[in-house]
Amino acid sequence: MSNEEIFKKYIKKLYWLTTIFSSLFIVTGGLLVFYSVNPSFFNFKKETTVNTVSVEEDDYDKIENGIHVRTGLIEAEGLTAVVNNCTNCHSAKLVIQNRMNKERWNSTIRWMQETQNLWDLGKNQEIIVNYLITNYPPLEVGRRATLSNIDWYELNN
Amino acid sequence: MKRREFAKKATLSSLAALIGAEIVYGSSLLEDYNPLALQDPDPFKMFNKHKEMVVLNDKPWNIEAQAHLLDDNITPNSCMFIRNNGLIPQEIDAKKWTLTIDGESVLKEKTYTLDELKSKFKQYTYQLTLECGGNGRSEFNPPAKGNQWTVGAVHCASWTGVRLKDVLEDAGIKSNAVYIGYHATDTHLSMDPTKEPISRGCPMSKALQDETLLAFKMNDEDIPVAHGYPLRLVAGGWPASVSGKWVNRISIRDKVHDGTKMTGTAYRVPCNPVAPGDKVKDEDMCIIESMPVKSLITYPKSGAIIKEGKSLNIRGHAWAGELEVGKLEYSIDFGSTWKTCSLEKPANRLAWQHFTASVDFPKKGYYEIWARATDSLGNSQPMLLPGWNPKGYLNNACHRIAVKVS
């Protein structure tokens, strides 16, 4: 192959490369322009956050009839600490259906820390436990409770 | 995240790749990751459950039946309780599913595909009673920690699979084998991949019973995902937690299996009886094996008002763990007098048994019908709560329904 032919080949290669790069440049430029006009279009993370927050902000921590709607927990002192620390791994339903005294809640928290990856609650622990024993105290049911919530209906047998 | 947004994000992901934003997308996906199935959690639709099933917990899912929903002889999926310790596996490919038999006491570690299990070993079908160890927990006083099950954490479905015994023997069991422990593909609530939500098991004697199955069908269909698709260990008569769902490995152990929820206080009761509220050291807690004798009146639903002079036909089921129920009685006077019900033999060992009776009431008023089963060794259900235990297991107190005669 003569030097001229090699040179021509290089020019051809260069031509294609330039074409590819300039088209990429134009496309990217176009996208950048679009981005400057409508930045949220590309920012998925932000978009989601903006959407959920703006749409649901009012409802997210709504309280209705003294109940925190999202979790079903009673609105009272310590609610935020309970929501933030006790509803990440498991449902608030598990909290609500359990009735324990201070000592047993503390040992349950210790168990969750030792085996379930619960973090150190710091000064929130006392706030949380006080909330639980105040709002969900153990009920005295004896050795066998009376049947309750009977849904009476006529049975034609 | 709504479905529409998800679709939008999915479409945009290809564009994201073009502009080199994969990492942004990836990280936001991780943070926002919340599978579609769980975003709009209507458990009744998602799990095909009867609308009167009661959701005790939605993370993890714990759903129980009510007595009257359990009226069928063979419990349909719609009325079967769900007890999950962790999160249901997201992606299950039955074609690629394998089961490995390993452990200190296996002769040769062996892995089987589902198809191999199905073709290599003879298949059996049994009706097997599975009751959650904590069924009835809500009645303990002082209250016990955990999901507050009332009466509905029990079912008796028809399970089809291969005998665990046949598979274990195919891999080979060393003479020092003591226990088997299962491992599964569910996810720990903390999302920590190194933690297993539950990994329980049973002694070799139970593992080698004819009725202990590696099941792939429930009521003649693929097992529903919430109940362990595509492979579930089923050990009837023992706490249902022994019947591991989504099982992909079974270890033959040379000691009592020490997986998650085998140790400490989980599925254990005090070795010696304790006073209500007593503290019990871990080493004084013993593993629950066979469940105690119990029964359920499934018809009529509690709260029936009937006309004076009419008799009332009642029916239900009774079961007794490893044993058979020998007698079923009912009382309409709080245990002063008992009358015998007619009781069927079980369809097979470890299946619940059906009882019926025609009840007459002497006069108008409020009644409770109490049912009491007695097992083949003469143990009956107590009318009051049985021995208190820290985790509230094994409440087999008599079931009762309210009836008014007007």
C-alpha cells in the first residue's frame, strides 16, 4: 500500500469519527438544552420526591379522630419517635396489638437491637416506651375473658 | 410511587443510559425500591383471601381466619392463615429452583431440581393439620409478645409431594444425625442478606415419618406464593413453623438445629410450669414438638339467634398433634354437663377430624356452646387458659360460640 493510500484511509477514518462525534455532540447538546428547560425530566430521584411530597405532604402525617392515619397509632406525646423508629422494619400493627409494661418493652427493644438490627434509640427510648405504656397499656383479662363483640344474626335452622 | 410513574421511569431508563445517568437511576431505584405488588397492598386480592380474613400484621404479612371460615373439611387457600416471619421472596423461578441436602450428617451433599424431585421419588398426598404455635396467643394474661392470634391460625389442606425421608435417604444419612434444619429464600425484615427470617426444623424421627413431605402442590394446585411456592416442607401436627416455606436447602445436623427461631424463647415453652408473668431463663425453655389436642366449632358462626324449640346442628374439626382425637363433647352450661358429638376418623394420620352434633336448648336465653376434644392418651382441652408461658404458645383452651334462643 502506498503512503498516499494509507493517508487516504486515515482521512476516511477521521471523517467517520468526526461525523460520529459531532452527531453525539449535537444530540447531547440537544438533551442539555432540553435539560435546561425542563431539568426535572431527567432527574428521576428528585422527580419522585417532588411528586410524592407535593401531592401527599398534607396527607402523609394526617391525624384523624386522634389517630395517625398512615400507621393507625394514637396521636399522643412521643408519636413521632415511635413512627420514626418502630415502623421501618415491621408494621405499626405489630406495635398496636402488643401490650406490655415498661420492663418488657425495654427488654423487647434490647432483643430487637441484639437480633434484628435495631439501632441505638438514645434518649428516644424513654419517649417511645412511655408512649407505648401510656397509650397501649396491658389489659387485665383474667384466666378467660367474656365473649365480646358478638355479631348477632337470625339463623333459620 | 404510582404505577404511571413507574412506567414513566422504566421508559426513561433507556434514555438515562444514553446520557450516562445510569448511576443516578440506579441509586434512586435502590432507595425507592418497593415492588409493585407491595405498593398497593390489598392482601385479599394479592393472596386470594376471603374478605373476612383478619390482617394482624402487614409487614411481615400475618393473616388469620375466623372459626366459621374454616368450615370446609379441606381448607381452601382463601381461608388459610398466613404467618410470615420475613418478606415473601420476590422472584421465584420454579424451573431453576433447586433443593440441596447438606449438613454435618449427610453422607454426600446433593442438589436436586424440582423436576428431579418430582420424577425421581414417589409422590404422596396427605391432608395435614398445620397450626401456628402461637394460635390463641391473644388470650394469655399477662399478654404475650407477638402477633395476637385468636383462633384462626390453623388449617388442614391437602398437600402433595415427595417424602422428605426418601430424599434424605437418597443423599444418605450418617448414623450421628440428630435433627434437620431448613433454609429458605425469604428476606429478613431488616433486609440484611446475612440474616435468615426463620430456619427451623425437627428431630430425625419426625423428619423420617411417612407424612413429612417436601410438597409442591396444595389442594391439587401449585402452592400459592404466600404458602411457600414452589417447595414447602410440611410436617403436620407440629407448630406450623416447622413447615418451612420457599425451602431450598435442608441440612442434616449432628445436633439440634440452631437456626433462627430455634433458640432462645422462640417456639419454646418453659420446661417446667411457671406462674403467669414469671421470667424464664433461655436454658429453661424447651422446644415445642407435637401440638396439643384442640377443636373448633366452625358452624354456626358465633352469634346465631334461633327460635325456641328448634334444635341446632353444630359441626367443626378436632386435631391432636401427633395423636388422634378419641372423643369430642360439647356443653351448653359452661361445663356442668357434657354431651358426646359424633366424630369421624381422620382421612389419614395428622389430618383433622370432623364432628357434628344436634344441640337442644331447654329454654329461651343466652347460651355458649363449648367444644372439648380428648386425645387418644386421654388429654382433654382445658376450659381455662393452659399454662402461661412467656411467648404465649399452645393455647388449646376450649373454643366456644354464643347462641341466643328467642
